[in-house]
Amino acid sequence: MTTIDEATIAGLVQQDLAHLIHPQYYAPEHGNPVIFDHGEGVWLTDVRGKRYIDALSSLWNVAVGHGRTELADAAAEQMRKLAFSNSYTGFSNVPAIQLAAKVSELVYDNLEGVFFTNSGSESNEGAFKAARFFWNLRGRPSKVKIIARERAYHGGTLTTTAMTGLPAFWKYFGPFSGDVVHTAKPVALECDCTPNTDGECGHWLEAAILREGADTVAAFIAEPVKGAGGVWTPSDDYFRVIREICDRYEVLFIADEVITGFGRTGRWFALERFGVQPDILSIAKAITSGYVPMGAFIVSAEIMEALQTLPTESRFMHAYTNSAHPTAAAVGLRNLRIMEEEHLVENAAAMGDRLGDGLRRALGGQGHVANIRNLGLIAGFTLVADAERGTPYEAAQGIGRQVATHMREQGQVITRFVGDQIVLAPPLVIRPEEIDHIVGAIEAAVRAVTAG
């Protein structure tokens, strides 16, 4: 590492404040930023030489860890050969073809057609457009709405912001289309479902479909685990109920596996755990481990057949310049090979068990922690003023921020907080001792912040 002096660091901070608009931007948060210099495995190192465990895979995406020269080499080799080519009508490229075939091999058996995007937001937007397109081809143009869930996150485009069930993301960006609606707890509901960790029941969807009218609903979108909303995990029967309801009312089921796809839950894709298959799958993040931006939406054999037998006047007019980008595809292929060769899906399952067990041992009797949950190598827990009574902290206390800050500054662990929720999703290459380091840092932070 080249040493960076304090004057240079101060200059970088000033340039950052002057010119760089960050995601979810609030300028005061960037007055003293952690500026990263390099990474290796699960570790990140900042410009002052301080090391941190990346306990959220940066943004749920660096699955194979930092500093993988294999991915840098794959990108460089492809750039030397063919950095970019047009993939519009009548053109293609080798790595994109190969990656589409590989992804089709890994995903659910009923899925066949892959449309490559640049991000999870684009994947979810494209999935919704594909659902509407399909129903128009079927002669049912009234099916235009999409139902999303409370506490869900689906992206940053205008439509995916509307899909997102977190009101903080809506402020100042509305009004939104009335064709995007959300589930809500029905006034009267009697069923034998086991609720999810956030209290949602599968029959909330049925109530929403009946409220809107099944003939108007094109699709339902759901993350198998509500990631950015706080890592809320599903009950064992939730998605089986969802699949049955979607089938009964002829609503397409879009699975947003932007976070859970490619091994995060200890399976290649999370719905494998529940024996359920979606009609459309959205992916991004771990397909390239974040080394190059890429995503996709993948459609069922039925939808793919409809797209391949279009009448002349009904071309699928959906496109991105960088769709099927050859360099991104080459990186994706090498990334998936690493996952297979190093058995990272299996490691995620084992390390997920270790993480969940460790959190429950360390925090289970703690009076300020409730609702510890994990599904494979993605986990979360709730900070509360009184666990026995379920009393929440006042929002003004910023308890999640305090715990996350202590973890970073004292425990060398970086992760995210969502209000009073602490969330975790370290790289799939993580080792047992690194899991134990994370758990120890969390335990110390919770005890220090909640003492007295």
C-alpha cells in the first residue's frame, strides 16, 4: 500500500464534498468519511491503513470477496479482445451467450430467457415491463398493476422506488403511478399461516388482489428476504401460500433475488428452500460480485415462448446500451466458476449456521436485543429499549447508528443499520474465525451502547 498523508486525505475529503453526490445523499455524513484504498477477502483497508471486516459484502454484492485477481484478469482479457459490442437486433457476443446459458442452468427449472441489465433496479423495472407485455400478448391489457410489500426495497428508478415499501424513499419524488400498490394487513383476517419475522402473512397478498381486482393485477413482486428493509425472513409456508394465490388469480410472481441470489442463503437461489418457483426472477449484485455492474431478469419458458413467437408488429421494445455487455459477462462467468470451484454456496450455508448460532448465543439473553433472524449468510436483529416488554427505542436516540459506529471504530467491522435493525451479509468466502470476530464485535457494541 502507498502511504497517503493527511494533507492528501484532507484534499480528497474536500473534493468528495464539492463534487460527489452519494447514494441516499446527506452532505453532513461525508464530513469525515471512511475512504477505502484496497480490499482482500472479507477485509477492507482505508487510506490511513485501518482494516475492517466487510460484514455486508459492501452492498450485499461482493460475494467472492475483495481483491480477486481472477476477475481482474477476466475483465482485462476480455477488454483486450472485445471490450464492448452492440447486442441489439441481429448481434451478439460469446461471453454473453455463455453467461445466459450458465445462468439458465443455475436458476429455477422453469426459467429459460435471460435479459441482461446493469443493476437490480433495472432488473425489477424490466421484470414489471415484461409482465405487462406478456398479459398484452395474452389479450388481457387491463392487467397493468403490480403489488409489492411493506418494508420491501426494489430499486431507485421512479417505478422501483414506488414498488419499494419504505416511505423514506418516497419523500419529494412523488407522485407515483397508481398502478403500483402495496400489501397491508387486512382489517379482518383469519388464516392458519405462520407469519414472517416482520408479522406479514401470505394472505395479505390475496386481500390486496381482491381490493384491486384480479383482472387489473399483472404481477406480485417480493424479495425472499426483505434485505434493505431490515433483513426480515419468511416463515416456512409463506412462499408456498404466495405461489398458490398467484396461480389462483392469474398473477405473475416476480422474485426479487438481487440480494439473495447466487448463494447468499446457502442455496443458489433462496426460493429453493421452500420448493417454489417464480415466473420471473430478478438478479444483480453477486452475478459479478460487484466487480463490474450487471444484472438480469429471467423469464419462464411460457413467457420466453411468447417472446420468441411475436407477431411482426409486437417487438419487445425494451433495451439498454450495455445489455449483454461482453466484459461484464466475462467477469460474471469467471465469478460463477469461482463460486462452484470453491464451494461457496455450501460455505454460505455452514457459515450462516455459525453466524445465526453465534448471534443467538451472544445476544439471546441480552435485554436490548429481540427478533434475531437469519436465512443462510444473511442476518439481522432488532435493538429494543426493553426486550421483555418489547419497548422500542426512541428514533431520536439513533441506537442503530450508535451500535454500527462502535462496531466500526472499536470492533473493525463495517455493516449497515436500518433504524433500530442491525443487518449482516458478509462475503461467501468468510471463514469461521472471521464470523466469530463479527459476533464478538456486535456483542461488545451492543453491551457498550446499551449499558445503563
